[in-house]
Amino acid sequence: MRRVYLDHAAGRPVDGRVLETMLPYFTQKYGNPSMVHTPGNEAREAIETARGRVAKLIGASKKEEIIFTSGATESNNLALKGVALRNRDRGNHIITSSIEHMSVINVCKDLAKQGFEVTYLPVDRYGVVDVAALEKELTEKTILVSIMYANGEIGTIEPIREISELVHDHGALLHVDAVAAAGQIPIDVEAEHIDLLSLSSNDIYGPRGVGALYIKTGTRIMPIIQGGGQERGLRSGTENLPGIVGMGKAAEIISAEMETESRRLAKLRDKMIRGILESVPVSFLNGHPTNRLPNNVNVRFSYIEGESLILSLDMEGVACSSGSACTSKTLEPSHVLLATGLKHEEAHGSLLFTLGRQNNEEDVDYVLGLLPGIVRRLRVMSPLTPKELIGDV
Amino acid sequence: MRRVYLDHAAGRPVDGRVLETMLPYFTQKYGNPSMVHTPGNEAREAIETARGRVAKLIGASKKEEIIFTSGATESNNLALKGVALRNRDRGNHIITSSIEHMSVINVCKDLAKQGFEVTYLPVDRYGVVDVAALEKELTEKTILVSIMYANGEIGTIEPIREISELVHDHGALLHVDAVAAAGQIPIDVEAEHIDLLSLSSNDIYGPRGVGALYIKTGTRIMPIIQGGGQERGLRSGTENLPGIVGMGKAAEIISAEMETESRRLAKLRDKMIRGILESVPVSFLNGHPTNRLPNNVNVRFSYIEGESLILSLDMEGVACSSGSACTSKTLEPSHVLLATGLKHEEAHGSLLFTLGRQNNEEDVDYVLGLLPGIVRRLRVMSPLTPKELIGDV
């Protein structure tokens, strides 16, 4: 059976060249970078090289502005808690959007329990954050605004430059969760005046268990994990040497290949979206029709459940999902889709395909060949399907 | 030049068999364990296998009691903050010792700022925690006691069973930092009535960037990293799949080989200690003479600085350290050595060798051949050295 992996938002293979670069750091170069001896020095240099490569991916001119973490969830936790708790003397208001990742939303809920006021900005039907609402909500008490660069679930790219201008006009700090965007579309933290930016290693084909947080020089922030004072005191714990080296290499590779690869993916994406909407009746695109991540296909089918679709496709070797990995275990529909105005049953009938490097046109053809039949079969079984539709297909 | 790595407390190579087990999870089996499709199921199973192996290493009968983290520093942060903040309604007193790792001590300092009272128990000249003092300090307000199983810097093994009995008699919870002990000496969380226990993957020859926290069923604790609710809501973030698989394999291997290997290392350790004390005048052993970790050699030499010794040995291919990686960057002497009653200059003149799997008798002979000459050369240059000593050597 053909195996077609279309769940790159949830997990990606590590690039072979990245793994190659990491390997010596497992078994041969295992010094602790805090140590003054030769193995320690070698480890320290390897980490600094990786730091420079990650900085370059997002246009940071000072590599010291990159802090390595254990992943994007920790980066988001550090950015939000670290800035909120450190800047409490300046205000207690935080603004975010209703379509952020759970590691932003759940941290905001926690901060609300600790006395912070949190505003969740609405989005339009395409998932674009309401910039006019942001302008209205910004007050002198606002210390931090956290908006994602692009949403990994519906693919919509947010107007970060506009947001950034408003935020800085009001003297607040801007945190951007760039996990879904980095490596797919160009990011320039300096030109876009971003104060903090979260990155995941695996989302750029690096290893899991590593991430980074860009922190603009001068940003007031405190650590959430304390100990030996690694990463300039902002993230204690012995550095994940092979992981960091891997993330650095992945950043270097994707910086060089992003333009070509994103163009290739966007073509596959458009073929897939067009193919699905044309071949499956009563099917719709979720997210922005044009301003979207090159690898993102999120579609919904009336009268059936995404879960059944996923399992049916899985039996044919196709791996895809109904939304974020972080909410897929619960039976709740995606908070992102609900925020765009979909009803519960519409959100439940959605399917997310995220393309990646190893996907090709045959993969897309394979799915396009399967999907209409599967949707029809499930609709025939569903008591919700109108009779005329089943007759029609 | 011969390369002799004797800094295993700071960093270890990954076991070749462990790396072998991890490799498929980088490039072939990269599903997200939260997902319901086949790659997701495979990932979930791999994580549960690893969880069972880690549980077995420390005698936990329920694998669900193991939570994977990004490393021992995070485990210690989660154990202390998670328990303290969750049990605030029961009391605000925490007891720890003066020789804990910085990820315990600095977290305690942070909790003190948040209104907790922290007692730091003294240790005797060998680094053994004062159990009588513990008994005196325990009150009905004490919610948590955190004592390490063994100290990685001076090798001293703590009387955990005695401590455990006292702590539970007073209705408090016991957290044990077992990073230095695990895989070197047997641990049984159930027989020893331990409520929480921190582990590091790299310290058992697994990959860096992974750790675990044993949390006994029923222990009241809250997360410090929030998001998608992975690890039963106690540690959000996409699981570090290859890392967790690697830690599991490392736990399995070390469970099987610990007894033989620890006996072998203890012999090398004793040869090295005896050799140094016999061949270098005015040299002393730090830590407990008998009740110590099998891989730990910590010695001090009057009149000279550990830093110069490390650099001199490094030039001969020997990697060792002056103490914990987490404090070695600062010029402060080791807080552990100071707690055992050493003066600043005595602590500064200390050298830590930590043996590991690839070390053999020739390595020990090599160091024993070098050390007396290096110490003598440095003493000749030191203004502190008494004339008669230099004449003597």
C-alpha cells in the first residue's frame, strides 16, 4: 500500500543532512559546554554556530538574541510568562487572539488566574486577526501582545507588520509564535519590529525536543526554568547539544531552500484544494483562500465527521489530521475553526492536510483519487446527509 | 596524544545501542503521538515502551507514574514548583539541603520570594545530610522535602530511607533528585517511599534534552509548562520522540548492566583515589570515604587552584572538572564543598574526576602518571606553597 504522510504540521521527518550533522554529538563530541576543557570548548563552539544559523533564518543580526529551549511550547511559555511576570510593574494587560496555539491560550488562562487581564481578539471568517479591534483594545496597561505569524491549522498568514506598528505605538511588546510560518515564508524580526519570536526545530525538519525563542536585546524577561544559569540565565539545564546542532543545521538548510520549496509546495497545495473542491460536492476551504501557508490544505465536508475520514484515509495509507495535535485527543472541535465562525458540526467535518518535502504530485493524485469515494461512503452511512445529495454523487 | 575523558558527571556519550534504537524515529517513524492515524499510534506505543523501561529502572510498578521532561533541571523545577504551588493550602514550608543541585537551590530561592519558607539542612564533613536537623525542622507546615539520592560532585550517598521515614511521619512529600545516583546504585521508589524522583537521560548514557520525573499516584502537583496537555497534562509540548525512545533504551540497558559496571568502576575509583593520595603530598579526598558513588573521585590539593589543574590536564588530553557544570562558569567555589566545611581556598583547589563506561585501568594509570608532576609544577609557581613542601616533593 502506498504511504502518503500529509500531517507535517504535527510532525516532520528530520532532514538526512541534519541527522548527519548531529550524529557525532551523540557518541564522540559530548562535552558539556559549561566546561573549560577541550570537549567543553568544542561543544560551546557548536552551540554558537547553531545559534548564528537560527538567528539568520529570522533576520536577527545578533545571535545572542536566540535562546534555545526544549521546543515551541516552552518558548511560548517563556515568552508569555517571562515577559508578563517581569513587567507587572508596567501593567497587567495582555492581548492575544482567539486562534493562537494552546501553549499561548492556556498560558494566558493561567496568567489570568494570577491577576492579569487577557483580551482575545476576534478573527474574520478567514482567520485574519481583527486589527481594528487590536487598536481599540490597546491601553497604557497593555504590556504584551501575542499574535502568531501564521496559523498552522488553517494556514492563514497574519498582518504582523500592521500589528507590530500598532503595538509599538502603544509602547507594548510584541511576541510572535512563528512555529508554523518559519521556514515556509520569509521572516525578518528586525524589519518587522518583533520583540519575541517562538520557533520549533521539528517544524523546520530539525529534531524534536528543541526550540528557540528570539528575544530582542533589552527586552525585560525572567526565566521560567531555573538552575545553573545556562542560556544567559534565561533557560537553565545542560544544553541539548545534538538537538541544538541539529536545529542550527535545519535552519541553515531551510534558509537556502525555502524559496524553491515553498513555490513547489504551493503548487501542490493549489492542485489539491482545487481537486477536492471540484470532486467532492458540498466541500469548502477553511482559512484564507490566497494569503495562506504554502503547505496547508484545510477543507470541510458537510454531514460527516473528520475523525471517520481520518480513519478511512489511514486504512488507505494516508496520514492526515483534523487539526492541531494538541487538541486532537479531546473530542472538542478545533477552537481555531470555531473562531472563524464555523458551527460545531462544520468544524467537526474538517480535514487538515499539511504537505512536506517528501510529498509529490503522485501523493496528491492518490488522495484526490480516494477522497470522493470515501466521503460518499461516509455520507451514505450518515443520517444527516440529505437524500438528494447521495443520489447526486 | 591519549584522550582520557573523566567528566561523566557533566556529559556522557550516548550508548551506541541507544543511538541505534533512536535512529528510525528521526527519519522514518516521525508520527505525532497525539494523532489517531497509524504513524501516531506507532509513536504512542514507542513512548509507552520507553515509559515502562524508565519505571523499571527505579522500581516503579506503574509506568503512568513517569512523566517525560526536557531534562533533570526541568524535572527538579516541576517537582518543586509544581508541588509547592499546588499544596500551598496545606503549608508553606519546604526543606532541602545545602548541597543540592542549583536547579533545586535556585528554585527554592525563587519560591522563597513567592512567600515560601525554605530551610537548608546542613551536612557533615563528608556531605551527609543531618538527619537529626531534619527531624527538628519538620513541622506541620512542611509540605515538601527535597534531598538528593547522591551528590554528583562529591559522590556521597544520602540516607534516603531514614529521611523518607521522617518526612512521611510528618505528612510531608519527599522529592529526590536521583540524577547522579540512577544507573549507578539501585533505587526503589516504592520500597523507599519516595513521592517524586528526578532523572536525567544523559546521565544513564541516553541522549541529552530528555529527563523524567517519577510522580507517585495521588501526589498533588501542577504543571509549569502549559499547552496541549501532553503527559497527562503535567508537561505540554510535542513529545521528544527519539529522545524518549533513547532514554527508555538507556534505562533498559543500564538496569541490566549496572551491577557489573558499578563494581568495575568502583575498583578504578579506589585505585585512582589511593594512587593520588599516595603520590601527591598534602592531598585529600572530598566526600564520603566509603559510602560514595562508584564513579566519583573528588580530591583537593593545597596551595593551588583547580582551574590551573584542569587546564594543565587538558593540555595532556585529560578532561575533568572542578565541580558542577552549572557553577563552573562562575568564579565562585562549589557550594557543595563549602557546605562540607571547606574554606574557599580548599574548595578552589579541588578536582573532580567522574569515571564512565569507556574508561579503563590505563586511563587511571595515565592520570596517575601525570598528576604528581603537574601539581608539583603548579605548586612551585604558587606563592602560597611552603618552601619545605617544594623541597620535599
